[in-house]
Amino acid sequence: MTVVIRGHENNKLLIRFPYDAAVSNAVKGISGRYWEGPGLGWTVPDTPASVNCLLESLWATGLFKHPSCKSPRHEAIELLVARCRTRILAAHYSKRTEQAYSKWIEQYLCVYGVPHPGQLAEKTINEFLTNLATKANVSASTQNQALAALLFLYRHVLEVEVGKLGD
């Protein structure tokens, strides 16, 4: 099952998929959804709450839990996040900090992939943090937490020093 989610006009996300009753019901559970018609699909508000609700509803269908859904890239991300968790706990950070950092690190890696040796981190970190502020509308303290998580990843797990980050 392939579900395509992409940006659409007026701060909406467009969702397209071959007809499946479970997926249709998952989308119908989203507040503010709208059927654009055959050939287009559904739109939902592009807000953090709607996106979280959509992803949780899709996950709950059970259609996306098959082991074949894991790509080598996803497995590499899982391994790196596991290494991060180990280092965070070894540094005696709290369980809540470990959970938050792991979430931010995984989100970053899902967007930009596992960094390659010699790859400059500053550009992707800046871009990630900018998107959090401008598209996800997170608070400054949340953005700072994401930054701290990424700095931990680079400094303590990948052992790469991050240069000056832009404003």
C-alpha cells in the first residue's frame, strides 16, 4: 500500500492512495478533511495536530507494519538512534531527555539521512531548525531542544565538531 502525502495550496496536505476502506476511514477521522474528487484525493490541514493524527490513524490501520517496509536507510537510522540512546544514557541524562533527543535525532535523520564522513552538518542543521520554526511553528525552547539533540548526535556519537550555525 502506498500513500502519497504532499503539500497542497492554502496550507493543506494532499493525500492520495489506491482505494482501501481502512485508509479511507483513517483519513475521514481527521478534522478539517475534504474530498477533492477522483484523481486528486483528500486534503487535510497542514498543521502539526492534523499531521500527527493522520500518521497515527494510518499506523493504526496495521497496513504499514510489515517488515518489508523497512529499507536499508531506515535500518541505518534505527542503528544510529540506538547508538545515540546508549550514549545519552551513559552520560546520565534523564530518561525524558533521552526520549526527546531520540525523537529529534530520528526526525532529522529521516529528512537528511545518516551523515557521511566529511559532510558539512551546519547547512542541514540550520535548514532543519528553520523548518521547525517556519513550517512546524515550534517555540524557541523546542527549537533549542532540537538543536541540543543534534549537537549531541554530532559531537558525542559521530564525533564531528559542528561549526558556527547561522541565526
